[in-house]
Amino acid sequence: MKKNYVTEAINLKNYPLNDNDSIVVMFSKNKGLISAVAKGVKRPKSKLGARIQMFIANKLLLSEGRNLDTIGEAQSLNTFSKIRSNLDKLSYSMYLAECINNFCSNQYNKDENSEEIYDLIYSAYEKMAQANSKEEILLCVLKFQIKLLNFLGWGIDFNTCGHCQKALDENSYFSFSINSFLCSSCYKNETGEAVRIHNKIRLFLNELSICEFFVKTKYDDVVNMLVLEKCFNFMKKYMDNLTHKKTKIFKTLEASVSV
């Protein structure tokens, strides 16, 4: 006997299963990353049609299946409609979705933090939809990158050298071979790829790491596009190294972001 359950979930992507049905990949509040069939969704009178688009939060009734669950009912909670009217918002929202797909697979996903990650995704899309500038968009994405990694146990220690465990000073470096900051002394013995991180950038990223998502930091209103892009590209590279794969959406973003 099939078991029904109710959950909130945010659509990350969808693709066709056959002429009438689609598969929707979602992050759910109770079960983390899930895929489900939306039956008859391509028919003109389908009640699910508009509700399976990307970046929509729904309250769902699902029926468990052997391989895939099936969506029975969907009630929209938030369509984040302003995301679709801006190319930057749409592109970076797709990047967030790809990050979730990469990091919240069975390899990383833990049921105990699915509610926290769901709330983070919801907050990020809400903030993205309301952003009034590209600076606000990038700041939102940076907070998302850092918070997601913190929830999954891959957060960066912005204050301590990964080798000697001493507090970092104004001259610090990040090693992509050990995925950790190094002090200037330990950096001299580093043989892998490492880059110098300006002290103000390190402090800025640390502030984003320790504050709540919707809390404004002292940097929010003064940080410029150049710094935001450098921070974003640094976090992107770190995340790509962790998963050993590059996010595909950056083929689209290369025209607007210097990598």
C-alpha cells in the first residue's frame, strides 16, 4: 500500500519523463533532496503545470513509490516571481540550485539538517527576488555559499591556520590542496596551489559566516562589486574543489562575471 506524506519543497529543476509527465527535483523540508513525478503536467488543464516551474516553493501531498514519488497535490507558498524578470537573478538562482544538487546528494545530505537547508534556500530566493542591484544579488549568493557549507560541515575557518592552528594575522593565504587558510610561516612550506587573501576580504567573509542570513553586517552597504566578485569566485572555486566538478551554469555567467 502506497504511503502518502505532506512536505514543503522548493523546485530546483524539472525535465520531461514522457509526453504527459515530468520529473521535478526539489529540496524538501523533511526529506532533503527528492525527485517526484508530476503526472499529466503537460496537459492544458493540469492543475500542477504552473507549480512545477523552477524556484517555486510548494506545500505538497506526495505518494511514495518504488523508485520515484508522485505529486498528488501542490499549493504554492511562494513563487519568487521577481527572479524571472531579471537575467542576473535568474542566472544566480540557477547557480544556487546547482549547488544544492551537487552538495545535497546522498553523498552529503543528512536528514537532520534538511529543515535548516530548506530555510536557507527559501531565504536566499526571497532575498534574491527582492534585490535591487547586482551587488545585493552577489551578497545574497555569498551568504548562501558560506551558510550552506557551514550546515554541511564544510565551512571555512577564517581565523586559524590549518597547519599550526595559530591565529591568522594580516598576511594569510588559502591553500586549495588542504582547503584551509595558512599563516605566512606555514605558507612558505606549502607545495600545492595557494593564493594570498587580503585581510579585509578574510574579515568580511568571516563576518558573513557568523551572522544570521537576514542580518546586515557592517560591510553590506560599503562593499563594492570588485570585492564581491573576488569573494564569489573564491567561494565558487572552493566549492568546485570539494565536489570535483564545475558548475555548468557558469558557461552562461561568464559574460557578466569575471572568473
